[in-house]
Amino acid sequence: MRDIAKDKELCEKATPGPWGLDGIDRVISPTLESGSDAIADCYYLNDDDFIAESREALPHYIDRTEKAEARVRELEEALREIAKGEGPFSRDHLKHAANCIESMKNIAITALAGGMAP
């Protein structure tokens, strides 16, 4: 299994992107200050594309994964609250109906004020 924190650290330590191709077999970076722009020499077809694109792709997908995992945690917490059957999710039918009416009022007030409902 991969360690997302270590993968993120690898991305942060690497030469800044974006990386590109020199048209032959080298992955290059215009940000290098060493006088050479070469990141890697590739001897197998398509490896140069993969390496160059992964410099931007991996950080992108790490970011998306972290956001998705945070959202999953939020949704799991909301489901736990619903499962308890308390507060606005009361199992008591009258309390639940009152909570629904109150929620609909808030949505209507927000909509009339020109905003988006939460």
C-alpha cells in the first residue's frame, strides 16, 4: 500500500514543474538553474511522456484524494448523527416533522434573499 504523505513529500522535493519533452528522448524542465534542462533520459517508448506528465498528475491526484477522503469523513459523521435519531433527525415523528418544516423555512428564506441554501 502507498503512503500518501510520503508520495506528497516526493512531489514537493522534486524539481518544480511543469516538465516537458525535448522531442528526442529527454524529459526537461525550464526551471533548472544548473545550465542543463534535462530531468531524465528515456530509452523506452512512452516513458518520457509518462515521467513528464506524472510531475503534474501525481500532485493533482494526491490533492483530489485528500479532499475526497476529508469529504468522506464529513459524510460518515453526518450518517452517524442521522443513525442516532436525535436532534434534527429525531425518530419521534412530530419532532421530525417540525424539524423538516423549520429546514424548509430556512431554505425558502435563503432562496428569497438571493442566496443558496446550505
